[in-house]
Amino acid sequence: MRRMMLAMSVATTLVIPTVAAAETIAIACGTVGKEFELCKSGAEAWAKKTGNEVKLISGSTDASEQLTVFQQQLTAGATDLDVLRIDIVWPGILGAHLIDLKPYIPNDVVQQHFPAIVQNNTVEGKLVAMPWFTDAGVLYYRKDLLEKHGQKPPTTWQELATVAKTVQDAERKAGNTKIVGFVFEAKAAETLTCNALEWIDSFGGGTIVDESGKVTIDNPKAVEALKTAASWIDTISPRGVLNYEEEGARGVFQSGNAVFMRNWPYAWALANAPDSPIKGKVAVIALPKGGAEGKSTGTLGGWQLAVSKYSKHPALAADLVKYLTSAEEQKRRAIQGSFNPTIVSLYKDKEILEANPFFGTLLDTFTNAVARPAKVTGSKYSRVSADFRNAVHSVLSGSGKPEAKLKDLSQKLGRMNKAGKW
């Protein structure tokens, strides 16, 4: 077998390939939905093309757990992991352990991607990760059940609660005893940070910490948002949602046992798979507003590919990143797995829009999503997120009042910074 060895050209900063012996590149792939399957097929296609081999490593579905593992490995200078799949809020946390991809990926290729994500992935002038797919929270609903019971898709969270309860109660009365109104991700993990930020921002309650670094979470709008969410538990949402991550919520919805679901776009392809009980019965819209004067918002998600600076083959690893984040590969992943491209031109691709009709109608949701305060809080973001979601979880579970929890949270976060300096 043969491999491409990327070497620095004297005349340019761009790395170019030469031929040498085969190497094995280890890549950490996600495991939610079709992620591992599509990561595997893409990496293997690159290996076949270049004459190299790939080693696939599956990570935890819990983003916080995965971050901890990466931090441990990178801090130890581990050389057995070349390419990392990193969350959009991790570049500032892991950046010191990642190589600069600018010498390996042409600038015109980088500029094809959403500028905001490229900027997010640039730390102290270094492009530490390439955009792989973007995300924002969206609302799934059973269009067949809403039509059956004469209901319209909700535009506010209050309307969602009313419609969900109406359909849930009518279905249960008709013998569908397992049906619930609304499932979402409320486990005390990063996924709850995303859900709760959507509620609070939609009510006008801000983003926990503003762009200047000021803690803003203790405010009446944030309290109202959490009171609203807590009212769903044991009415339209089962208490089990307190332990749901993405796949837990999807499992209930895809089995046909929920009217509404908050999730990421990846669930679309799975909901409409040939063996799905709800194939053809689902629609996707923007998340509801926080009242008539609120706004519709989705938390910015998405994942990037980065190269460990401890990799023994950084040039080859960067070439794999370049391949997997290319327009061709992103198109394949969008069609087969509903993973949102990070390349602007792909949102006009007819084949992608045919496979994912809502990509076009919700483009504003994807491009204007609310960002978690990761950049302003830097290395302390993990603690900020953990404290936030734990406070929210207490409110949802009924063990704490939102007024008290948000006041305590504000004081705790305030002690982490000095005059907005994190």
C-alpha cells in the first residue's frame, strides 16, 4: 500500500503531497444517529483514495463526557488519536492542543464555509478546526395527528403546550395510552444547556453571559422561561425526559409515542427511514417563540474536525480533515443523514433540498442561531455550562424554584470572573 505524504513547499505555505509508505490515521467519530456510519464510510473512501488506512474510534454520546476524555488524552500528549470530532464550543478549550490547519487547507476552500463558524474555529489566529456540519435546534411534529385533531402548528411555547395537551388527551381517550405531548433533552448534560438557552433566549432573557462577559442570567424573562418549561413535566412531557439526551427523545418520538419533539436536524433522515413507524408523518418547523413578543431561536450546534498537535502524521491527518469537510462529502452526508452543510452553496443544491425540504425554509434558523457563551468564557465554559444546566435541571425536576436557582447561579458565575474578564 502507498500513502500521500504532505510536505512543505519552499515557494508557498500550502502543504503538497508526495508518495510514501502507508500509515494509519485514527479518527474519533460521533455515535448519534447515522454519524458513525457516515464517518466510517467517508474515512474509508479517503483511505482507499490515498492508499492509507483509518482506525475508527467511537466516542460517548454525552458531549461533556467526551470533552473530558479528550482533555485527558491531549494533556497527556497521547499520540494514538490523530483527528478529533469537536463541538462548536470546544475550540477555545482545546485550541492549545490542536494544529493550525491554514498551511494544509487552501484559503479559497476555507472561505466556502459559513464565516461565523470559521471565525469560531479560529483561536489566536490559528484555524484549529474545520467546519464539518452545523446544527440548530428545531421542532418536529406529527403532522398527521395535528390534522386529525384539527390543530395548527404552534408559533409560541404556550401554543405548543395547548396543542400538545389537546392531541395527547384525545389520542389517549381513543386508546393510544402511550402517547405524550412533547419530548426534549433534559438530562443534566450539554444537551440541556442547549435546550434551556433556546427557551430563555426566545423569551428575551439573554444568553447567560453576554458578549462583554457580564453575567445576565438572573432576570425576569429567564425566570418566566424556566417556569414555562417546568410546567411541561408531568403534563405534556413524561418525567423521563429528565434523563433524555438526543437519542432518548428520538426513540420515543420515532416509535410514534410523541406529538412534538425538540431535536437537531439529524433526526429527520432517521424519522423517514424505510423502517420508521412515522415515515411520511413528520414535519419540521422553527422552534416556538417565547410569547407574542418573543422570538424563535435555536441554539447553534454543530461539529468540527481538528488535528491533535501530538499526532505523528499531522499532514496526513489534515488531508483527511480536508476530504471529510469537502463539498462533495458534505453533500453526501446531507442527503444520507440530514447533516446540515457548513458550505453556503449547498443550501441551493436540488438533491439536498429534495432529501431535506426544511433546510431551505429554515436557513435563517441555521445561520442566525443563538450561540452559547463559549467564546467569552473561554476555558471556563465547561464550568459555566455545568452550573447552568444543573440549576435548570433542579427547576425542571421540581427541587428548586427558578427565582432562587437563577439568583444563586448568577452569584456563582459572578465569582468566576472579574469585571467581565474570564
